[in-house]
Amino acid sequence: MATAFGTYSINAKNQLVVNKNVVLDGKWSLTNDHDLCLTFNGTQDTDFGDKVILEGTIKGVAANELSFEVTNRTDPDKIKTETVALSGVWEADENNKLIFKVKKESGRHDVLTFNNTWVIDEKNRIIYNYEKASLVFKKKEKAQLVFKGTWDITKENRLYYELSQSTESGFDFKLGTSILEKNQIKGKIMVGQSEQDISITGQWKASKDIGLSFEVNYADGQFKPIIFGGDIALNDKDKLSIKLGNGVDVKLTQDILDGKADFFTSVHSGTGEDRAEWGLGVKF
């Protein structure tokens, strides 16, 4: 392995351009230290399997882009930085890890896998935390990537995070055991071989038009609901029934105080491990 030298950029085909005229093609990957690695296909200038490491830091993550600030020594006493960007799409793999699929010709993709776990912060954003070794001081420092988007729950109990300003990029996670509580949706997700707890905060609402929904507050002050839907029926003054489909029947009992209704929800979906009780807070 070697570190890239000279000036370089990444062209529209996601190829590495060195000194403005040497175009190198190969397979992109991410190292354990979160540097970019290009393994050459092999040309008259390179051998197949040779690698170049672009050392530096991840500059930012956008809906269809990964930008990287490359650090390079032009001589023993001088360090230069340049920003390059790969285009592609963000997804989650079968192990719920975050990946970036670099677009290549003929519909192919190179996959950059982010092996660390991710969390949901208090602003309902996905945060990816990792440690990065400094090229200058060789000391590892904490770093993080912030993904901005909105949440939804899709069919088959999957949790989807659509990245802002994108119709292609988004993380579709396999959701394990989930519980609905007052002002929260809690769940367990396997990321690699580790199980982690996640929590999305918001407010529960119910209406005859859209059924049951959960309004999520995001960092920019915007609200967007996760809509569960369902048919609402008022059984009597103390009970509300919502049929969500897929065999899920939500029974709400209310204790009315100053126009507010606090409900406790019993959810019955099958038997045994498929049966759960969810506590809700709903305001009309």
C-alpha cells in the first residue's frame, strides 16, 4: 500500500485523477481508519491489485455524495490538503450497517462499509461515531458523521430513514422488538453482531382522517408524522379502537382531564412473543 502523492481529484466517473492528467481506475473501499482506498484494475502505469491510500478526514455526507479532505505531504515539512468527492447512494446493508455505494460504469457499484455502530440523537438524526488517527500527530481523535433525514415505518416492520434532498439515498433497517411509549418509539436493532437500543421522540396523534400517527420533531424545527393509519371507532366515552391492519388491533382507554386524553394501549398481534403492550400519549 502507498499514500497518494501530487495533486489529485475525482472525476465524474469516480476515477482518481493524479497531477491533472493521470487517470487511475479501480475499486474504492474504506479502511479501518476511515481513509479512502483505491485498488487498481491494472493499466500500463499500475499493476493489478496495487493500492493507493488517500489519508485524511471525511469532510461531509450529503444525500448522494461523500466528500473527503485528503492530507498529503509534498515534502517532509509541508502538508497540503485537498477536497475530493465520490458520488453514489447511501444505503444500509443486510447487517444494518451504513454503506456508501460508489457509482461506476455499466451500473456497477463499489461499496464503502462503515463498520462502527450508529445512534439516533435527541434531534432524531442518525449519528455515526468513530475514531480517526491524525496524520500529523498519530493520535486518535473522536469524530462523527451527521445524517439529516426523516423517519418512516414501512411494511414488514422495517424502519426507513430517507436522507434530505434525495429520492435515492436512505437507510432501510430491519427492526427487531419495538415498543410504543408516551412520546417515544423504542426498538432494538442488530448492527453487525451487536444489538443496540434506538429511540425516536415525538408526539402521538389520532384522527378520523389519517388514523394513528406519530409526529417527529427534527433539528431544523420541522415536524413530519409517521403515519400508522387505521380505522378509528369510538366504542363509548372511555374507549377508542384503532385497527391498523395486519391483524393489529389497538384498544385505547382514556382518562380525560382539561380536554386532554391520556391513553394506555394494548396491542394484540398474534400470540406469545408476537403479543406486546404499548403505552401511548395522545392529544386531540
